[in-house]
Amino acid sequence: MRVKAPRCAGAALGALLLAACEPTQLYTGARTVIGINAAVNLEQTSGSLVIGYDRSFAAVVPRSVEAPGQDGRDAMSALVCSDLQVQGITIRHYSESLATGQAATDFADQLRNQDRAGQARVALRDFFRCLREAPATAGSGS
Amino acid sequence: MTPRRAAVAALLAMVLPGCAVDGIGLARAEVVRADGAVVVRAETLGAALRTDPAEAGLAIGVTRTLTVLPDRDGAPAPGRYPFGLALRGIAPAARIRQVIGLDLGFGGRMAGFTLGYSEDAVFAAVPAGASIIRRLELVPDEPGLTFLRSCEEASRCE
């Protein structure tokens, strides 16, 4: 018996299960199953059952983090570009560029910095594959 | 031999050929140096027990694990390790685990099992309050082509 689960549903379920509690990590992962898979979160509030084939890719970002020097919490800053290539059932290539927290904020600011030389901004854009491939727009500083 | 004893003997024959705990035991590993990273490929035939609380579990069958570690002090030296390699205590940059057989998981936030084939990959697990910039290029079939750069400030990533 072969049951096809939509990839978006599998990814959403995976993210939902992972986020049953407030996530404390920015998490990117993938799972492929051929056969029988059953899982339940440790609070036993949700579970999943797969019979057949299922592949999912999930990115989980914490909703908030502690903000140093401030009362309360702030949204987590994260900039992520990822590309997953598969052949058949196995992963053939994965590329990822990510920036989190203050580094992500500073990275975005430096991309817009009009005082830096064009070469420096190109080097920063090169570090993020998706920015390197995207066309430069007005105000991006490139 | 009674059927019950035959079943136990068959199970032991399946498990005993390979038994590894956290990558050490009747397992084999290979370490390859890449650009900014050290890639560890490990394989176990039989039982593979994982005791790390984040990914605790038991796999019975064929277990193949590819782990990407930052190339810094404490990383294992390149070469072949006929009895496996302990990576406990070294935070990986990425990990891909393939299991053909039965995989029981009871770590992290979820518990469950997989019977058949499973491939679990963790590419990033960054603490919520961390401030890092990282770039990873992972080629599982060609670990020497793996690329890893990690820095805390944008100015150091150029």
C-alpha cells in the first residue's frame, strides 16, 4: 500500500510537532520515510502515522527570544537561505546560509550601508547564496 | 531447537554482528577533511544505540551516519577508524542518519519508531539567543566537497 502525503502537509505537521512547546532553537531539518513510521510528542498531545512514503522539510523559528537590556521578549531575528537537492530518496546536495540574532540585524544593516565600497557589499552578498543570485534593487547598496 | 529458541537465535544473529554505542563498537568510521569542516561517515551493521538525550534511540539493521563538524581543536583526525569513533560532546554543524531496518527513537521532544527506511537530517539547530552567521555546503556523496564557514560578525565573514 502506498500513501502519498503532500509535502506541505508533512512539513507543517513536522513543524507543528516540533513546536508543541515553545521552540528554543532555530531548527532546519528533513525527514524521509519509506515504510511505517509512528511518532508522538512527549506531552502526548499530538502524533503522526505514516504508512508508505513521506518526505518533509521543516524550518522552525522561535517566536520570541529574551531581549538583552529590555523588559519582556523580542521576535527572533533570522535570515536563512536554504536549498535542498534530492535524487530518488536520498539527499544529494544541501546549501544553507543563515544569520541569527544581532549578527542578522548587523548583516542586513551592512548590506544597506551606503558608505561602504561596492566590493565589500558584494562580498557580503556572496556569503548568502540567495542574495547573490537575486537581482540588486535600488537602496540595496550594490 | 524449539521455535522460540530459533527466533531468539535469529534475533541475536541479526544484532550481535554489529553492536555500537554512540558510534563506538562493532562499527566503522571514516573521517574526511573538507573546507572549514571535518566530515565523519560511520556505518554499523546490527544494533546501534544512541544515548545523547537529544536523539536517544536504538536502531537495528544498517545505520549510516554522516556528521559535519567544524574544523577546530578537538575535531577527529582524518583517517579510517575500524571500531567507530565517539563524537559525544562535539556539537555537529549538520547530521544525516539513514537507517534500514527498525529505528526506535525516544529523545528530544518526540518518541516513535520507523520500520523500513528512514533518513533524518538536521542541518541547523541554533539556540534562540545565539548571534551567528553561517554558510554550509553539504555533498553527502562527496564529503571532501563540503564547505563550512561560521562567524559571529558580518565583517569577519568576508
